[in-house]
Amino acid sequence: MTGVIAEQEPTAPAPAPRKTSRSGSRYGVLLRYLGIRLLLVVPTAWILVTVVFFLMRVVGDPISAALGGRLPPDQIEARKEAAGFNRPILTQYWDYITGLLRGDFGRSQDNRAIGEIIASYGAATLELVFWALIVAFLVGVPLGRYAARRRDKAADVGLRLFGILVYAAPVFFVGLLLKLVFAVQLGWLPVAGRASTRAELALQNVSPKTNILVIDAILYGDTGYLLDVLEHAVLPAIALGLLTAGVFLRLVRINLIQTLRSDFVDAARARGLSERVVVGRHAFRNAMIPIVTVMGMQIAMMLGGAVLTEITFEWKGLGYQLAQYLQARDFVAVQGIVAFLALMVAVMSFLVDIVVALIDPRVRF
């Protein structure tokens, strides 16, 4: 039996499935997430500087607040007109915002640009916050890890009490105690300042000058000056760093305890891994993620605590200058410095979002 086979036209092969890169897709979503977060920085910064502007105007115009009672009324009015403070408040606000967009934070009473003051003294505050963060990590993270492994034992109770005390204690009080014990009674460390007078005079001639004395001492190439700068940084860094160390201690303890109850930790123990390996290699990494998450807020707290720390130790940074301008009632300078610190808080929040999104796969975009 024969049959006829109908001829069929050849069909085009089916298109091959498009291969998508899982990592590429994730990075694309990550970039969109970070773009949105970057756009949110703008309104956040705008709200912060707006609040600073109107709060400073509650006391009146800066000229009258600073020089009222010191100069005749006609001279005060002349200065107000020259500075533009006799114009409508919204006009002043517009000039203030447009000036910030140009990088102009205003001028102090001694006719110094606030931007120059920030550049000169901001490096000192940055250096202090850096050393304080190192102290916070070296103290808070190991103690939090140890407390989690000794949960509900005497060591755990004592460390939790220590964390509460260092967090609640005023920074200036801790600084005065440290000065009394280690500088006055024991004589181990300097009482105040960023460096000795001899070192500061020598480091003025460093080129290029960074205003970060540790870097300047390294560039100068003198080990004695470097040790002098480091000795002066010990007590201020401890006083400011203990504040954040208490937060790190409690965060590491709580998150490490929760992580040790996870299924993947039980699986690691079932494979016969030692408790030290389970805690150090598996549980501890996950417990560190909340530290990065709150780091931006803690740096913001350090910037606030740096004012009291710098006054206590005569650390001539941005906080020290802010206190000087407050005493002089130079509210233009105060407004400029506070606005700059507010902008730094917004930027740090964005940077923390970047770090958390990169290291924590649980973040959803």
C-alpha cells in the first residue's frame, strides 16, 4: 500500500530563548534603586537646610542678634541693608538656597567665607570622627560578640550594663573623667589640643597641607610628630567613640543571638563544625549587617557629639568653631556650619544605603 506524502514548506526554526544574566538583572535593578535613593537626597537636604534657615530666623535678623546693644541703631540698620537682611524673608530664603547651590554658605562677622572655615576646620572634625569610629568598632563589636556567646551569664549582664552606661553618659562628662585620670593624675596622655605647639608649628609648613594632622605628620616624615599627634587623639577618640560603642555592643549581641537560632547555623553545627567556626564564619557576618545600616545615623550622632568633645579637649575642629560663633552671636556662621553638617547627614545616609544594598542580599529594590 502506497501513500502520497504531502510536501510541507520548511518552517523557520524557533528563536532561541534569550539568555538573561541574573547578575546583570540584579545590578540593573540595583542601579535604579540607588538612582531613586539619590533623588531622595535632594528633598531631604532641602528640608534640612530650610529648617535650619527658619530656625535661625526665629531670633531675628543676624545683625541685630549679634550686634544689638553694641552699635547705634543707625549703624545696625546700615549693616542690615548692606547684608540684605532688611528684605522680605522669602527673598532672603531664595538668596540663601541659590547661594548654597553655588557652594556659598555665607560670611562670618569677621568677613571670612564660611566655606573656607569648613575647609580649614572640617578636616579636624573628620579626623576625630574617624578615630572615634575605630574605637567604637574595637570596643563595641568584640564585646557584643562575647556577650552573645555568654548569654544571660554574669559577663553578659555586666557588658549590657556597660553598654547602657557609656551610651547614656554625657560626652563631656566622660571626657573630663578621662582627662582627670589619664592626663592629670597618671600623666600618660596630653590634656588637650590636637598636637603640641612645636608639632603644630612644624606641620604648618607641610605641602600639600591637608589639615588632617596624622596625614600631615606622615608627609612631614617625622616619627616624633606622628606619635605626638596620635597621643593627643587618644582621649578625645575614646570619649566620643564610647558613645557609639554602646550602640554597637547591643546591636551585635542581639543580632548574633538571633542569627545563632537560624536554620543555616543548625546545619553548620550538624556538619560537625566547631562553635568558634560557626560563630565567626557564619553567624557573625550576618550580625554585622545592622551595624552598617545604623552607621550613618551613628556618624550623625558623632557629629553632634563632636561639638562637646572638641570643646572639652580644645580640639580645634568644626564643632569647636561652632561653639565660638555661638558665643559671639555670629548666627550667619552658625547657620552655615549647621547647614553643612545637615548636608553631610543626608550624604552619609545615601552612602549607607549603597553599602547595605551591596552587602545585604535580603534588601529588596
